[in-house]
Amino acid sequence: MELALAPETLARWQFGITTVYHFLFVPLTISLAALTAGLQTAWVRTEKEKYLRATKFWGKLFLINIAMGVVTGIVQEFQFGMNWSDYSRFVGDIFGAPLAFEALIAFFFESTFIGLWIFGWDKLPKKIHLACIWMVAIGTVLSAYFILAANSWMQHPVGYKIDKAKGRAELTDFWAVLTQNTALSQVFHTLSAAFLTGGAFMVGIAAYHLARKKHIREMKTSLRLGLVTVVVAGLLTAVSGDVLGKVMFKQQPMKMAAAEALWNGQDSAPFSIFAYGDVEKGHNTVAIEIPGLLSFLANDDFGSYVPGINDVNKAEQQKFGPGDYRPNIPVAFWGFRWMIGFGMASFAIGLAGLWLTRKKFMLPQHLRVGDDEVPHLVLFKNKALSPKLTVWYWRIAVWTLAFPLIANSWGWIFTEMGRQPWVVYGVLQTRNAVSPGVSQGEVLTSMIVFTALYAILAVVEIKLLAKYVKAGPPELTEDDLNPPTKIGGDMGDADKPMAFSY
């Protein structure tokens, strides 16, 4: 009980709760910005009303999401001074550099151009207005890049030296921090997963409306875009996950051994589908495995040697001194599987959806529908799904909305907890990173306050999203259909207070 309420444990719980909650918004922000920009591009090119209505609909959901993401993200940086001051003092020179670039460059892009996009619908020519949302999308990607570069340094520290006199790490090569293979592979994987999330979000909401036969034109377009995004992003997530896994096998062998519950190193190491064992004794009592697959995933060789948990633990004890260098094995093992399982389920449902809603030219005449009709779900050449199966597919598609969010959350839990007991791998242990002057009661109080606040924000977020999702795409006005041809638009109402917000 005393260990469970230790300041270090409470500080980790608080950071974990706030980080996982915040990261629910991050992938949606990244992907919805680009998907909204894509829909607006289609409207600018074709002038079809369905694209404009879809742009305004998904744009509103994007704005709700990014607002919540900004609010919840601010708390993350406060915690470095509150609960992790020794960490900040030791690595602030390095960790702070990419975060500073994120604020100065990426956040500037996002905040400036999102304002122009929100208030520029009837004040900016449509191509300039379109450029604003693309700049926001670029800003979200840059923001992710700099933050992931900082996190990657914690996973695999490079470009630094230890100043023993000052007792801190100092940056020697910022370019190495930004371009090391850990950062590049993690950015690739995270962005792929972000678009898988955004695509599933779009599929789920479009399926909700199509099942009720509402807003059919806009939702058919959104469904198709979402399904294509899910399938492409799902493939890229798998490829990038393989790349990142190989990097981790070399840089953090303990994390990957824990992910597979591989206790002792072996040639032709198996991939565990299911395992149950005794952590204290360091062995599995039940295991369902695919022989050689782990060796292939690690080294592209089915017969290669992969070190196990016990081997790596002994090696790290020899290198870093006495101690237990194993992470929480059950969390690492099952977190890895929840991440892969929910991600693959999203991809499979998206692939099925692409086939079931395929283009008219691939269907017989009697199964083709007009632009204002809900598409038939066609399994075989001349056979549509039964009404009952159709209802179930739309339900499953709606549920898919949550699958990548669950996968993302478990992915980050695995990434961060699999690194323990290190906060900076091989350099600084977590127990040496907490604030020495913060008491158990102070950390517990702040954790309860933040958790309660985030619960309230969750209710607000869900209610806002539900309200605007149910309302569907807005009706268009004459100003929407005929934007200005020069900056400023019709300035006849410029003397009115807050005219830009009307």
C-alpha cells in the first residue's frame, strides 16, 4: 500500500492519465485537419455543394477536437515543473529544444492559420482560404514531429554529453535528435495511426447517418473517403510498425522481449499469441506460439537469435549495476496485443467496407443506386447483404470509430511503460526524475483534481460532438456558395462590432 501511494507512483499515474486522455485528441486533430482540407480542395476544384457541406461538417468536429486537445495538452507541460523537476533539471537543455521549436514554428502555424480559416469564410478568396486549412494541417504534422523527436530521445538518447560538474545532460547535436532512426520511424508510425484514427472516425459517423438515411450525398462521400483512408493508413501502420519494431529490438531489447513474454533467449524465437506465466520465477506456464516469427520480425531471419527477458536483465545489471530492469511484463505483453488487435480490426472493417460499397461499374444494374440513395452492401456479384446483415454492418462500422483510439492508447502505454525503470533509457531512472520536494498528499491531490477535471471535459466533449454529429452538415447560404474574390470581401458591415464573427 505504501509503495502504491509513493510520490513516484502517483506522479506516474497522474502523467499517464493526463497523457492518455490528451492523446485521444492528437491523432484526430492531425488527420481531421488534412481530411477537411482534402474535402475543401474538392469543393474548390469542382464547386459541388456536397463537398462544401461536408467540409463545414467535418471542420466543425475538427475545431471542437483541437480546442479540447490544446486545453488538455497544456497540463502536460505543467507537470514537468510540478512532479518531474529533477528530470527537467537533468535533461531540460535537450528535451526543451524540440518542444521550443514545436511552440515557435508548429503551434504558430496552427494558431495563426486556424484563426484565418475560422473567420475567413466570407472575407478571403476561396483559394487563399483553402491554403489556410492546409497550413493548419502542415502545422499539426510539424507539431507531432517535434514532440515525437523529444520522446524518441527518451527512448534512445543521442546528440548529448553529460556535464558531471553541473550534473546534467547537455545538447551537442540537435540535428541528430531530430533525424535519428528512432524519431523517424516513430513519426512514420504515429502519423499512419493518426490517419487510421481519423478515417475510422469518419467511417463511423458516416455509417450512423447512412443507417438512418440522412444527409446521404455528403455521407456517401465521407464514407468513401474514410474507408480509403482506413485501408491505406492501416497498411502504412503495419509497415511502419514493423520498421519501428526492428529499431526497438536493437535499441531496447528488454521492451520487445517483454512484449512477447520471451523469458529466455533462443534461436527461431516464437511469436506469442497468448501466454500466461510466473513473473517472479521468470517463465511461462501456458503459451500459444508461432515458431520463428519473432526472429523474423526482429531480424528478417526465421532462425536468428533473440535475447529474452532474463538475458537482458542480467546484461543490464552488469552494465548499470544491481537492480531489476524488467518493466511490468503483463502490461507490456497485453498492451502490445491490444494495440495490434484493435488496429487490425479497424483495417479489416475498412477493407470489407470498400468491397461492400464498391463503385457502380463493378455492380450489376439492379444493384446500382443514385447519388441520393443509400448504397447497397453487395457481398457477391449479384447478391446484396440481407437487411439484418446490413444493419449489423452499419453498427459495426459505427463501433469502429473507437477502435483506433483504443489502439493508440494501448500503444502509448506499451511504449512508455515498456521503457521502465528508465525515464531516459540507459541514462536516468524514473525514481531519480521525480520532484524531491513534492509530498505524497500534494501529488495525490493534483491527480484527483486533474482526473475530475478531465472527466468533466470528457462529458463536455462527448455532448458537443454528439450535438453536432446528430445535426449533420449545415444548410448553405448565398455567402457560402459565392465567397469573395478579393481579401476583405464585402466590407459594408465593417463598422459593426465583431462583424467578422457573424
